[in-house]
Amino acid sequence: MAASADRPGGLRSWLDRVAPARRTEPRFEPGWRVIAAKEVGDHVTSVRFLVLLVVIGIAAAVPLYFASARIRELASQITSNQSVFLALFTLGPEDFGFLRADTFVGLFAPLLGIAFGFDSVNVERSEGTLPRLVSQPIHRDDVINGKFAAGLAVITLVLVAMVLLVSGFGIIRLGFVPDLSEVLRLGAWVLLTVLYVSFWLAFATLLSVALRRAASSALIGFGVWVLTVLLGSLFLLQLLANVVAPIPAQAFTEEDVNAQIRAAQTQSFIKRLSPHTLYTEASRVLLIPIDPVSSGSFTPATIEEAIQAQDPRRYLASRLSIEQSLLLVWPQVVGLVALTTVMFAAAYVVFMRQEIRA
Amino acid sequence: MTASSGDGRPGRPLRAKPLRARRPVVDPPPPASDARRPQAIAVADDTPAPDTNEPTAAEIGDAVIFARGLTKRYGTFTAVDNLDLAIRPGEVFGLLGPNGAGKTTTVLMLLGLSEPTEGFARVVGLDPAREPIAVKRRVGYLPDAVGFYGGMTGRDNLRYTARLNGLPRPLAESRIDELLSDVRLTDAADRHVETYSRGMRQRLGIADALVKDPTVLILDEPTIAIDPAGVDEILALLRRLVAEHNLTILLSSHILGQVQSICDRVGFFSAGRIVAQGRLEELRKLAGGGAIAFEVGADGDPAAIEGVLRGVPGVSDVAREPGDRPRWVVHAHHDIAAALTGALSAAGHSIDHLRRRGEDLLEIYRNLVPEERDGRVG
């Protein structure tokens, strides 16, 4: 076996060392990369990509437009060397508080994941290209890995473009320049958002593997998004939590108080089953550094405390350090990684067990 | 741990065999495959039960495609039942049978795209279930109802296949040019595949299967849904490719008449089993039981004609066929076509029909598989 002809290459070469039986011949480029490269090309030149780029651009620009007056006002109050750069993403118009970039992304970025994943495998099936693809000298999982990687790359591209667009607007039109910690926060937020969208991409990939028709896959993906993200964040999750673990209204004894706390904990657990909750919590902590000084000597120990202490009026004071913010969002990030992994593993297993013939 | 380490027989040569494999003392030589797993690894992990029934090199011989007892079951349904197959280098083998007979399942098992429930397959000396990548590197496959990425040009579709096969770019480009001209698609090469006709797609599919420069070509229904002229063109193309590339071809079809002209040997598939296989002449004999039948039609008094036919030496039986035009089936033990025409014209009857039965595969097939008379095979 010509093992020396193999190029060292990350996971593949590690896999080859761990499971040498998998490799039979030298290969010059892993199959998943060839597939991913082709898929990225398809995505970037597709109408879908253009439409989504425009939609996301509008979603970012509209809140920015409404918020710019408020941001200017905020900026005029700056006394120290504190910057208000991140307010570009977290401030909306006074009347419609939800109309802010980070909320918009939380609500609509899942559509990116669904759009780039819902037809990834079933179209190969319906077009009859899947048998031809898997009869090439690649592993079957290269197909699903390559497609997932391509979706991830394109989503990252769109999100980074959006963030750069908003930042550019802030720098050029409003004259805000981010400092290092803000750049880091923004970078962490983009990573978090990519992770969040990759959950939806994995979910859409699962749909595309399990459902033969792209149309039903798209419809179900859209329906689940409406149900969990739109309605879920509006009232559905709260309703569910109230039904499962109602919080006692009155507390007279210590036991009553404990019961209240337990119910509240159950409620927040239920809400965190939704990736949207996890994302929103982590996103707010990353983008809105709170002010420990005006909250007394208080340093938030949990994410709830951090979010409850947030108030736009406190922007101007000193802020929570980025390390502390990252520490706070860590459980949320792990939760999102776990959900994404479970989704992708499900898609992977279903795909590997399926017969190739249609 | 090897078989010889603890068995107290120092004279026995050291062989890396699991202890459980109770094989005869005289072991047949291992299959002539260089890419098999190192035997030390096969000993190290005990999970794959050593199968003493593995085909031996002597059994496989020079067969490019070999199967023994190959079986695929889905629950209680047996798609492929105990299939034996041996295709020699340079041979064109036709796997013939109606839809749902298990042809595609067989092909998928040979490519390692589907795991056999039982039995063994060897393609170019490799086990497709264990080394699918190595097999797929050497085998070109044209799937049933082949599909292409419609938004890409024909050439780009082939480029993608070339990249998946790890071909260096210059080699890929020259080979793609060559193949496109072979399948007469050079002019359409830079058009999107969605503008291609069915026949063009099929020809592109053949080019696609050849991009990797395979030693074996597996074609699943290469002539399906194509008009007669297109079928002739594809068959001519295949004939030329066999000659030029020295390929071994396994093709499956349910339209017997279309592929009989290029098959060296055929296997008739019915309900997951090969009911007969061999060269066409052999199958004809098998189907006819050594007897020959002629269809005869002639002008004149039917009774007189029947009398003339019965009088020809060598005729064993004459039967009147139902229908508006008088037709007879004449059974004989050897070829008496010349004697029949001679006798009829001598008696003043002009012949309007004379045909030897069992000439085409459809009739052979019907004789061999009596239950398939519902016309699906036609």
C-alpha cells in the first residue's frame, strides 16, 4: 500500500491512522472536499443565494436605519473613551424594540440554514445523480459531509457579509470605530450565529435525507421554524413552560419559595430546549456588555442575571470583560453544539442506512 | 497469535489465520488480490467471523466479475437469490430479465453500494463489500435512468466526475475531450445538460462512466426510453468502445432484442434467480430442446399447403396457427428451410413468410421462463 503517497490532511489522515482498513489507495483530494467545492459553487451562483443576500441585507439595514438616530444620541453622551459600536447591532427604534439586528438575525437566520439544506440530498435522488455520485471512488458519508460543509461555508459567507455591511455603515456614516474587545465580541457573535444556523442546516439536511420530495422538506422545515422560532419566542414556549411547571403565585413559607424556584428552573430548562432561546441568551450577553459598577458590586454569576442587568442606559459605563462574557455563554454554546451534533448525526445515520436506489 | 504458534506442529509453515478457521491442511492459495487487508489485522480484530467459504483464487480464475451464492433479502422479500456469475475479461455479458427481477440490486452489490445478505462477490479480484472504493475506482457505472446536474454543462459534469476520481487536471481535460468526441457530444459539450435529449444524456452517461478509464463497465438499462435509432447508436458506440478500450462489460436490460447483438453471453434473470446463462446458441438449443421450429406462410389452398409441408423430409409435426392469414408452425430436427421453400415453390405456392423460431432472445426467454408470458419482457 502506497501510504507515503497520501498527503497529510487533518481528520482524514487521523482517521487513516486510527482505522487503516478504511484506506485502500492513495487519494489526492478527499471526496467531501470535491463535493463541498462543487456545492459552494452551485450555492453562490444560485438565485436562492442572491435573494437571501438581499433579504438579510434588508433585515440588517432596516433596524439600522431606524436606530441610527438613537445611536447618535447615545454617542453624544459618551464621556469616556467607551465606544458604542456594538449598539449598531443591538439598538432598534424606540417604539419597536424588537426591530434590532441581533433579534432579526435570531429570528430569520434559521431560514438561511433551511434554504441551503432542505434539498441537498433529495434533489440528488430525484434528479438521478445520487447513484452516479456514490459510484465514484468516494465514501458514502463524503456526500453528506461535503454538502453540510458547503452549506456552512455559504452561511458563514452571508453572515460575515452582513456584519461587515452593518459595521461599514457604522464606521463610515456614524463615525464609530470598534476597539479590539468589540471586534472580538463581534467575532464571537458571528461564530455563535454560524453555530446556531448550522443547527438549522443540520435539521434541513435531515429533512432532505428523510423526505423524498424537496417541496415537502421545505414546507416542514418552514413550519417547524414558524412554530419554534416565531411562535415559540412570542408565546408558545412560555405557554408550554407554564403548563408543565406553573410557578406558584404566592409564597408564605420557605418551602413555597423553594417550590417557586424549582418551577422557575424547570421553566427555563424547557425554554432552553429551543435553540432560539439558547442563541438569544448567548447573543445578548456577547453583544451587550453590562455595567457592573452601576449595578453595585454585582458580578453576574448566571446568564439570567447578566441579561436582567442589561439596560441600554448603562452602555456608557465600564463593561463586563469579554472573558467573563464568554464564560457566561459557554453553557449555551455547548447546548447549541449538542443540538447541532444530534441533528447532524441523525441525518448521517439515516442517510447511511438508506438504499441508494430510488 | 497465528494458527501455528500454539498447535505444537513446528513443521507447519507460519500462516496468519484465525484459530477458528478450520481449513484443510493444504490451503488453497489466497485470492490474487494485492489490496486485501494485511492478514495481521484480520487476526488482530476478531469481529469479522472467518468465513471458510470464501471463494478461492482457483475458483475465481481470471473472472473479472465473480459471484457465488450472492443473495440480497429485504425482510422476507428475496431480491437476489443465490446468484452465481463469472464474467471473463473482454466479455460482454447481458443480464436480462423483466423489471423487478433483481438486476439493479445485483449491480449495486457488485459495486459495493449495497451489502449482500449472503454470498460473495469479487470484482477485479476485490470484495466490493469490503473495499468499495478500490472497486469503484476500476468500475465505470451507468445507472438506470442516469441523471446529471442540469444547471451545469455536459463538460462540467464530466469534470466533476474526474475530480471525484482524483484525476490530475490536464489528464482529465484531454480524456474528457476524447470521450466527448467518442460519444459525439463535442458540439453540445458546453451547453447545460437540461437542454439535452434523453439519448444525449445516455451518451453523456457512457462518457461519464469512462472518465475514470475503468477496466469494467457496468451499464444498467443502457437502452431504456430511447428511440430505436438512438438504441442502434448507443450499441454501435458500445461495440466500438469494447474494441478500443478492451473493456469487460456487464449490462442489464429488460428489452432482450435490443442488446442481443452485442452480448457474448447472456444470463436470464427471473425473480432474483438466474434461470439460464450461456452463449446465445447454447441457450437456443436449451430453449428448443434440440428441435427447430419454422413459421411458414404461403398463398394457396391451406389444406394443400399443409400436405406439402408434411411431405418435406425431416418434418416431425405441422400445426396450423390461428389468425386471418394462413400460417403454420413446422417442427423439425434440423435446419430444413431450403427444403421447405423448395417443396412449396415446386407445388406452386408463393411463400410470403418464413422465419426460424427461437432466433431472438425474447422467444428463448419465454421458453425458459414460462411464467413470464405476460408481455413484460417484450
